[in-house]
Amino acid sequence: MKFFIDTANMEEIREAYTLGILSGVTTNPSLVAKEKNVKFEDRLKEITELVPGSVSAEVIALDAEGMIKEGKELAEIAPNITVKVPMTPEGLKAVSVFSKEGIKTNVTLVFSANQALLAARAGATYVSPFLGRLDDIGHNGLDLISTIAEIFTIHGIDTEIIAASIRHPQHVTDAALRGAHIATVPYKVIQQMFNHPLTDKGIEAFLKDWESRGK
Ligand code: E4P
């Protein structure tokens, strides 16, 4: 499973990138809105210049025509832009056009296996099932990942599954086990993934022993 970071914040992206773990970035309108006094297009340019992998940028229009127009403008910014489109009939009309034109797409707000299958058949490069938001309403987000992964394998579908709406490190482990190709992870969760008390304790003990060595 590969890692994307789920943020529009440049410091977080830079930090994660220097760790050498990053294969891409996802943004959404809420994440972009947190970045004050930054033009969306400028931020996308900055991100795409740093990270060579897929950078998802979401359209705002709700009709296919509007999404196609916005998506094409976003795709002009850099070759590694992936146009993020909501899982609606209008969204899939747009995905189908983008797919024929070789523009990569990420179908977002996926909450069922049928939605993922429809998106894949429309030509989506990625589908993003939202784990945390399903868990929030008492459903099992991880079971959805397994079901989509199984369906895609049975039918030889090459659309990649991005486990999204990740809330904690255990989501990451479980998404990997359930067959997600990618997890898009908030910076805070990436940091949490490093933590283990025995690592800290081990470093402390090694340093202490080193200091007390006979010379
Ligand atoms: C994915 O692409 C979305 O931006 C994101 O994972 C949504 O997560 P949230 O449910 O924490 O807002």
C-alpha cells in the first residue's frame, strides 16, 4: 500500500515528502479553505512542483459541463494533477469524458461498493471510500474496502482504491490488510504512526550505555 497525504498545507506536505514515504497528495475544498490567503491554483502549482506523484484537486461545480470545464483548467496546472470528482451521475459523466482525454480522476465520497463499481466502469483512475465517516454513522468502513478490493480483483478492474477519511494509525494498518492500494493520511496520523514507547525506551538505553562505556 502506498501513502498519499490528505492536506493542502505546504509545511505538512514538505515534512512528509522529506520522509521519503509520499506517493501523492489529496486535497478537498474543506482542506483548501483552512489555508488562508492562498490562491487554490498557486497552492496546487506549489504542491505539484514538490511532489512528483498524483495531486488530487477537487471540482466545485455540480453539473457535468461545469466539472469538465473546471477539471480541464485544473489539469492544465501540471501533468500530475488528478481531478477529484464527487460520486454523482453528473460526476461520472465528467469522469467518462476525462478518461477518454487521458485526464486522471479520483472519484470521492464513495460509501458503497456499487458506487465504486460504477465509478470504475466510468473510467476512474482512483476511487476514495471514506472510512472514518462510515465508522461515524455506525457502519464498517473497513468492510467496504474489502468488498471493493474483492470485486475489483474478481473483475480485473485496475482502478486503484484510496482509503480516505483515515482517523488513526489502526485505520492505516487495517486498510493495508483489506487491500487498499493507497491510504491518504492526515499529517497528524503520519506522525502517530512513528510512535512506539519501546523505540523511545531503546534509544534512551542505547545512549545511556554509550555514555557509560569505558574508553
Ligand atoms: C479524501 O480524499 C478526503 O479529502 C478526506 O480523506 C476526507 O476525510 P475527513 O472525513 O476526515 O474529512
